[in-house]
Amino acid sequence: MPSFRYQLFILFVAGLCIVRVKSEICFLSLPSDPALRPIFERTFGSRTILRPYKSLKESNNIYAEKGETIILHCLDGFSLPSNLADRASIKLTCVENGIFEVNNKHLVGDWSMYRPHSYSTTTTHRNYPDLRNLYFECKKLGWTLYESAQVFRWCPEYTASYIIAKKNVNKSPTPLAGLCYDTGRFSLSSVAYNIQPEEFKISKTTFDFSNYSLGNEIKHFQSIEDEGLTPLLFEDKLFEDWFTFGNFHYAPLAENIKLKDITQKFSSLLNVTWWSNLRLGNWKKYRNALEKHTIKAAYNVISGIGGKLEVPDSSGCDNTTDMKVLVDKYDRHIPAYIWNYLEPIENTSKEFAIIAFNSPFYEFYEEGDIVFCEDICHKITWLANVRSTFRYANMGVMFCCELDDVQKSARLDNFPKKNDTGDVPTRI
């Protein structure tokens, strides 16, 4: 009989320990979508350890022991709770009975916003709001536009330099692309970026922005976009008719699949005027070949525009046809050329330029007036299966050039000069 009472006593003590241990742990819930989960820091003595959301493989909960502090970070602010929308972080301390204390005097009001909708409100004996099973969700992270504190070397004098970057916790933003932009005409000149395989791990994997510090963040881009970044507007009826007849449209200058997020967010900033037959014809064939090639190869790329599109004009009295630059009421024009400067990062091949004539009026010119270099597309092995149509005018004429030939021709006013391309990875 004593042994039975002893067993009951042991079970009773064990139960108390289980209840106590359970009450010494706090937890909070995170969304199932990894893109919306906060990054969090745990205390580690006098330091903290930064943990990305990817570490939550099997559960959407974060646990903390009594006395432990967790800091949650949402780089673009929290979507839930809504009163944290303008804040990038919040500090939570596990105090007792599974309760988190919010160590921020600015966070007041309806604490129910910090819990899933199914959780009811109570108050503890120490007058803490009952902060158990809290729920936090980030705004979907986007890319941010910054001014560059220094001008990019390859940008024309009439353009400004901008950097698109992603914010980070406890370190500088990660740049993705550099833009040369004409703010007077609301026109993109060029965009520099890197394309590479996912597993690419050599030292020079992206353009190096170490020589270019971030300036002011452009915080109200949407308002500027709505008010000012307008499509081409023509006062000349002839120009308007040719624009319609030519089947031109607006699309991003750089359309690599890895740039999809930024081309969606900054669409009007990155858009240029394309001749549809080119973009959906030979340029698309080239772009697909490049994406297939860069499954195993990595490139630094500058995409740009050049020249001014001309249209036929037969309005004179002598029955001759002249070519006139198509220009809108804000002195903006359609680029005559779309080009890519391509530099292989591993130096497995020589850098070169691929250039496309962005016009349906090829037949109005001599070939030498359009193709201004010795075409070397036949030397580019990964273009072998697509280059056969590069001289088919209805799909957009394309050709490949040595860099020296482009620079000597002076046909592309915003193409990088020789001293700007010698070491591009250390210049952007």
C-alpha cells in the first residue's frame, strides 16, 4: 500500500513539473508563406543570433524560454498587426505562464491585433495583457530605389545614376541593378545587372557597388510614376500615324526571368519603346538562348538604347521620301537600337555587344547604314541555333560587334567607353 501511495506521489510531482515546464515556454505564430515570415534574432549571452525564416522547416511557430528575448524584423514593415506597419522590428520577452511582454512603450492599444482571430482576450495577475500565441506577418518584401551618391562611369552626362537594392537586417542593402536615367525626359538610358546560375559561387558573382555608395531612398516612386512617367504623346499627326502603324509598345529593356520582381515593381521606370516584331521575334530568340546559356554561365550585362528612330516623310513637293526623327511633344524619341553589352564573369570567352535595329523601316536604308561593324554572331557558339534569322527584317535585324568597333563608330552615344569596360565588375 505505501508503494502505491509513493507511486501516486511521484506522478503528482511529475505532473507539476510538466505543467511548470510548459508554462516556462512562450511561443508565437508566423504565416505559412515564407515570403511573409519575419526574420528573427535570439539572445545569445550579450549578443544576438540572426535567424532567417527558412530555418522554420516543420512548424510555423517560434518558441522562447522564460527570460529569453526575441526580436522580429520585417524589412518593409509589418502587415499584421496593422499598427506596426511603419516599423521594421519589435522586441518580445518571455516573462511567465507562456506570456510575451512587449518591450516597447510605443506599442499600445488593442492587443487582440497581436493574436490570431480565434484567440480571446484576458489579463494576467500582473496586469500584463495576455500576450500568448501572438501572430506577426510581414509585408511582402520588395526592392527599393536609391540615388547613387556617385555617377556611374558609363552613364551619359545628361542622365542620373540610381541603384535598385534589397534591404537587409544589420547590414547594407544588396544591390541588384544600376540605372542610368534621364529625369528630364523620363527616359531610361541603360540598366546594368548580373545573370548567373543559382549554384554559382565564384568570388565575382555580381556587379561590385563598393565604389558607389547609396544615396537618398526614393520613397514616393508610385506618386511620381502616376503623375509624370507618361507614354509618348505626339502633336504631329504624321508621327502619331507612323507610331500606330509601326506597332510599337512599351516593355522592360531588361527581361531576364531573374529580374522579374523588379521589372514588375518599377515597370514604367524600366520600360522603353519597342518595335513589337523585334521584341517578339529575333530579340526573343536571343533572350531565350541567353537564359539557356546562363544555366551554367554567368555574365555582367549592360542593356541600353541608342540612336533615334526615323520615319519616312513624303510630304515635300519634289515627290521624294526623307527620313525624319520621330519625336513627341516632350522631345522624347523611340530608340533606333536596343543593345546588350555582355561580359562573361569567368573570362571563358571574350566580351561582346549584340545590337538590334528597333525599326520596321530597314528597307529605307543601305545595309551599311544600319549594321555598323563586322558581324561576329557566327563566332558566338551559344547563338548558333538562333542567329539564322538575325538578318530577316520582319523579325528585327540583329548583329554582334567587337567592343572596339562599337566605340569607334560613335553610333551609340551611351555605350560604355573603353576605359569604362576594362573592369566593369569593379565599377558598378
